[in-house]
Amino acid sequence: AQSVSQHNHHVILSEAASLELGCNYSYGGTVNLFWYVQYPGQHLQLLLKYFSGDPLVKGIKGFEAEFIKSKFSFNLRKPSVQWSDTAEYFCAVNAKNAGNMLTFGGGTRLMVKP
Amino acid sequence: DAGVIQSPRHEVTEMGQEVTLRCKPISGHDYLFWYRQTMMRGLELLIYFNNNVPIDDSGMPEDRFSAKMPNASFSTLKIQPSEPRDSAVYFCASSLGGSWGEQYFGPGTRLTVT
């Protein structure tokens, strides 16, 4: 079975700092990869996704993620964070033999100080 | 589209009472997922359906939990009897077959069992 690890549980940054959140998965086959964001008190929303093609994908609000197959990683980045990016971020993996089921990482809580 | 609809948004009940949470998936979606989110355990998949049929209920914590999907536009998650440790936010998500895992989440039901 696949698993997803997000090594940073809590991250605190100042506004304008650059962000990189790590995500590693364990699964030997083909995967689809997602980042979801959960703003305080809200539900999970899709931030970006990777199915195939260019391993550098761009999402909403200036976020991007890079799929590195050899490292089983899908790290999330943003060059300059804003206070409004304060949220919890979840990496998720869909294995091609798992239907539409997602395996989520444990989440990373990001706090951006104004 | 109205998105995934959940009701109630908040539920406060006493220990031992029956609780029923409701979900209406996005029209046309053939996958439906129930998740539970707590501070201690993060986001947990409880059960998911495909074409109204339960596919994997291995995440359902105990026999006190049951879920049904009588038709393509409605699902319920029932807890009977409820216990204080069931307090959590319960999310429903739906997905379209062939979308490789992309799920759309509802606003959640915050359950408090006293």
C-alpha cells in the first residue's frame, strides 16, 4: 500500500519569505499527485495536481510543485508567501490501481507572520 | 454547480445519542468518500463508495459507525451510540471516475459529543 510523508509538521515564516514544503511517497507504480490546502475553519481545496507531462506544475495563488520521480517527491513551493497563505497543506497520492482513492500525508501547518 | 453539500454544519449531542450526518455529492460524480479529521489523528478515510456500492470500509473505527448510499445523490454516516471520542470534523468528498483521484470536499460537519 502507498504512504505519504510530510516531514515538516509546522512551519513559521515571515511575509515575503520563500516556502518549500516536502512531500515524499512510497509506491513503485504510476501515481497522480495532489496538493490540497485547508484554510482555518474551512474544507480542503485543491491547490494543484500532477497527472503527467511537465513535472513542474503551477497551481492557484502562485504555488507550484515539482515532481521528481527518482526521489518519489512532490514538493510544494512559493517564492514569496503572504499572511493569507496561513493554512494547513496536505499532499496526496492516487495510485493507478486505487480507483479514485487518495492517500493523504499528515499535513503541514503553515503560519505566516505579518 | 453547488459543490458537495453536507448537513448539518454543526452538531452537538450527548453521549449515547444517535447521530446522522448527510452528504450530497456533486451531480454526476460516481465516487463518494467519508473522512474524519481530528487534531490527534489528522485526516482519516473512513469509507468510500463507487456507484453507490461500498468499496472499502476498513477505516470505519467501530461497529458503532455505519454508512449508506441509497442513491447517487445522497449518503449518510451514522454513529450509534455516539461517544465523546467521536468528536471531530467529518468531511464528505466526491469524485468523478477517470479523474485520477481529484476529489472535491464538502464544508464538513463539526460534531461535538458531550
